[in-house]
Amino acid sequence: MNKLFTLVVLVALVGCAEKKPLTAEEQWMGYCKSVGNAANTIMYDRQNAIDKAAALEHANKIEDETTKTFILDIVEQVYAFPLAEITADPEASRNQFKQKITEKCIATPHDKMPDYKPF
């Protein structure tokens, strides 16, 4: 019983340990992952007949300029694809586009972190 109690206390202490703060690079990677997730969602909406005007209206509500620039670019790219091309294999199209956008974001020079909510 005593060993079990000690084990429970040890697990609780490890679980409550303070996490190290993220480096700027780790924060940017997290941001780019969110931008990739947004690209996936925008592609999904396009595949499900959400029109470009509605997508642009929603994108224009974003307050952070860096994020808004990324999202408006994604909307333009997604709506440039022929619908038949992205609906032939919807999941593969979304995954491929998400990966492309994530990599583009990671390669983008940045000097400050955008103010964003994870997507």
C-alpha cells in the first residue's frame, strides 16, 4: 500500500511539473501547423460547395495582419483549383495542400509572432 501511495504521489508530481517555455522557432512551427489546418478546412469547404465570397467574408474578419495575409492567399489558391480536380480524391487533395501550405509558412521569414488563436 505504501509503495502504491508513493507511486501515485510521484506520478502526480511529474504530471504537474512546469513545462519549459517554447522557443520562438517552436512557436512559429505551432503557428504554421495552425495555418496548415486552416488550409485543410478551407479546402474542405471548397469541396463542399462553400462559395468564394463566403470564404473571403470570413477571412476578412481576421484581425492579425500576418494571419489574414496567409488566409487570403490560401483562399485564392484553393478557389483557383478546378472543382473536379480537388473532388476526385478529396482527402488526398486536402492533405497535399495542407502540407504545401505548412511548408510555405515554415519557410516564410518572420520577426515577430502573430497574435492568433490555434485553428
